[in-house]
Amino acid sequence: MHKVAIVGRPNVGKSSLFNRLIGRREAVVADFPGVTRDVKEGVMLYENHRMVLMDTGGLWSGDEWEQAIREKAEMALHDALAVIFLLDPREGLSTADYEVAEWLRRLDKPVVIAANKIDSPLHEAYLAELWGLGFGEPVPVSAEHARGLDTLMERVLEHLPTDDEDVPEIAPIRISLIGRPNVGKSSLLNAILGEERVIVSEVPGTTRDSVDAEFNFAGQRFVLVDTAGIRRKPDTSIEEYSMQRSETAIKRSDVIWLVINATDLGDHELKLANLAYESGKPVIVVVNKWDLVPDEDLKRTTKDLDQKLFHISFAPRVYTSAINDYGIHDMLAEAMKLYAKWQSRLQTSELNRWLEIWQVRQRVPNFHGKPLKMYFMTQAETAPPTFVIFCNRADFVTRAYENFLHNRIREDLDLAGIPVRLVWREKG
Ligand code: GDP
Ligand code: GDP
């Protein structure tokens, strides 16, 4: 992956820009090994270009641009293909800014010069001085208000090779929040798209009144389906509306967040859980308002959930509090994990080894003393993983045995949390 570094003296907003471009708050940031452990790295996604973004902010000790810092920075930047030189021109340039500029010129890497904290077009008058640094036209940006980021990235991309290998078409994970009114869907939506984690208001295709919201998390693109429907509060026949909306949202999604109120679980949840289950798409049960459950009730509440949601007991659960911003990271991380598994394809040889083992280990159903025989198994489809088993008599397969196999598949074949399908075919 191509590397792009953000360089600039302290306080110009490097880490703000880094977080904004990476698009997440609870950064999953890998430390750079060795001497340059002060460099933060994260994978960023921009229009199907994946790149590693570096924030060199940790290298500075004070305001001085010293020899020691310079050396570390040179090491950190050795494989960067482009540099974003960030400045805060509002109070004029400092000596350190000029020194960094001089250093960058000698480093001889492509530099895109960006003026940060240009929060409104009025501030653009500050740009004039930056031309004098000799790196061409400065790009006005505001890390805080997500201004100018598209232009900045377009300028950066001009300096990166366009080899297709490194820029695969990466599909977003389409995901929806479903649930009864008042369980906290809008609050979760806001927490996810929260100001700092930012949804990149500037991602192409995302407009202010668009119904879907697009955002990045840990280098993965997400599309949150029908955000307008989540916010809408119809006055009449609320549950009916919620059912219809959920049905449409499920159809348009890859992964589903089924939001429930930790302290108030009703029939409606079961209906929605069924709907989601029947879609064959991974469901994450989001147990919201967890903050309202007193400590002494935690166990009982969990047990209650186990019982009521028995038929989708395989679905992973995350516990959240939208108002405390708790568990949001888990929601996203779990979605990424399930999405990958949902699309996985297993080797036929592995499946048949598995089938052979369970045919021996567990009693197979039989009919009047005639046992079910399973000959061969193969994966016919992904998303959801669908397996075909060739057998002597499909009508010998009992519901209980099929459930048993579903559970074994999930457990043995690394498909935990994933709805799987079995298709039976008779073979003479
Ligand atoms: P770094 O030391 O270069 O990493 O800078 P930080 O990202 O820590 O930002 C320094 C300060 O500038 C913080 O108080 C930020 O909130 C503020 N800041 C960052 N970006 C902007 C911006 O676009 N506009 C304004 N007004 N302030 C910003
Ligand atoms: P929606 O109808 O599912 O979109 O639900 P809202 O997001 O509008 O939330 C309904 C009510 O529950 C609001 O008063 C929220 O402030 C409150 N709420 C949402 N999430 C939480 C939470 O995690 N804990 C608590 N205590 N209240 C919450």
C-alpha cells in the first residue's frame, strides 16, 4: 500500500486531519516499530484507493525543529510516496515552518501544501503567504469542519502510482439499524456518525439530504442504509411502519443491527429477529440502553435475552449505550468480522473431512432402522454460505439433526455468528 505522510509543526492540526481522513475516533492505530514509534499509521480509504496515512506529530518534542527530530522523520518518511505539509497560516508562518519547508525541499518528495483551520471561505485571505514556500498552490482545509478534504486528496493522488493492483474495487459493507421505535436507533446513528468520527460529508455520492450515509471505519467503507427512515417519527401505526421500513432496509443491507432495549423486550423484537434471520444475512443483536440495567440485574437480563432470542442464539450480541457512547466500536468491529465470514468460501476437501467425522461421531437419524447416509458435501454459494449435502433420503433429515449440523458448521468451520443454509440432494 502506498504511504502518505502528514508533516508540520505542533498544533497545526496534524492529528485532527489524520483522524478526520481515517474516519474513526477509536483509532486502531499500529505503532511504527523501532525508533519511529512516535509515528501513527492508519489505513485510509479514498474512492477505492487504499493508502497508509502517517501522522508524524509524535516526533516533535517542542516547537524546535531539531537535528534529532529531523533524522527520525527522515527514517519514517523514507517509503512515503507523498507528503502533506500542514500549516496553520492564521497567525503567519513561524521559523519552524520555514525550516520544515527547507528540509522537505531537500528530501525531494512530492509535497502538497495544505493550510489548516480555514474554517470558512473568509479565512482564505491567509493563504497568500503560503505560496512563497515554493510548493505550488496551497489547499485550504479545515480538519475540524471537514472542508477541502476532497481537493486535498485529489492533489495527493496525483503523486501516487495508479497501478490497479493497489487500488482494487472495494465494496462497502451495507448495513442497517432496525428495531422498534424508541429503542435508541437514532441515538446510535448519531453516535456512529458522530461529529469526530466523522462521516466524511465530502465522500462523493453523499449529499446532505441523501438517505444513505457513507463512512469509513478502520479502513473499511460502510454505507448505513436509510438514515432518513431511522430518524423519521411517524405519528400513526408506529410499529407497522417500523416493520415495513425494516423489511426494505434488510433487503438493501449486507449486515443487520437489530437494536433492542435491554430492559424491555417484546414480541415485536421476535418478529424482527425472524425477518432478519430469514434474509440469510448476519444479524448483530445490539442490546442498547445497557446503562439502565442496574449491576445486580445484569445476569438476569442476559439470561432473559438468551431465552427470548433463542431462535437466533447464534447471532452475536453487543452491549451499547448510545448516550454514553459505549459499545459503538464493538458494533462496527463485529460487523466487519461477520461480513468477511459471510462471504467466505470453504474448500470441498475440508467440508468432506468434516462430514465424515460427524457421520461417525454423532448418531444419524434413521427411519425404520434405515439410516440417513451422507455421501458428499460442497459449498454452492456464499453470502449466506450455502452447503449442498448429497444423501440417500432427504426425508430422513430431522429438524433437530439439521439444527445440530448448523451449529457444528458454525463452530467447526469458523462461521460463528453466521446464518448458514443446508440443501439436501438425493443421490441413488
Ligand atoms: P497537531 O499537534 O498538529 O497534531 O495538532 P492537533 O490535531 O492536536 O490540533 C491542534 C489544535 O488545533 C487542537 O486544539 C484542534 O482542535 C485545533 N484544530 C485542528 N484542526 C482545526 C481546524 O480545522 N480548525 C480549527 N479552528 N481548529 C483546528
Ligand atoms: P429510536 O426511535 O429507536 O430512533 O430511538 P431514539 O434514538 O429516538 O431514542 C429514544 C429515547 O431513548 C430517547 O429519549 C433517547 O435519549 C433514549 N436513549 C437512546 N439510547 C439510550 C441509551 O443507550 N441509554 C439511555 N438511558 N437512553 C437512551
